[in-house]
Amino acid sequence: MEIPQAAEVYTRHISALPFSVRLELLALIAAGLASQARGLGEPPRHSILELQGLGAEIWEGIDAQEYVNALREGRPLPGEQRESTP
């Protein structure tokens, strides 16, 4: 049994379908491919929200406004230790 080529399947069966049905078919194909790709060992997608709170300990005890003021004025930043120049 010969497997029809994609262009032939599209021309004979899909192109005549209404737009909404073709769009739904496209969504089903995309979902199926995404599901299959996950099964092939692709790494799971992550959310940016997973980074929430990361590095919070760095800012412990530092006043944000004082930090910004020191940055603007070119002073040593709170929590920063600068080497003294001879």
C-alpha cells in the first residue's frame, strides 16, 4: 500500500474543507506533534515565574532607595566593598 504524499492529501481531502475546519485540523496536528516531541525527550518548557525570589539573599539588609542614590552619586554602593587605590 502506497502512502500518499502530503501535497496530495492536502489537495484531495483538506483544501476543500471550510476555513474553520482546516484551522481546527491544524491545531490538532500541532498538539499531536507537540505531544510526540515531549515523548522524544525534549526538555520541558519552563516559566519565567520559576525565577521569582532567586537571589533575594543578595539584597538582604540593603535599602533599595539608598542603593539607587549611591549609584547615581557615584558613591560606594551599600553592601559593596571597594578596594582602596594607593
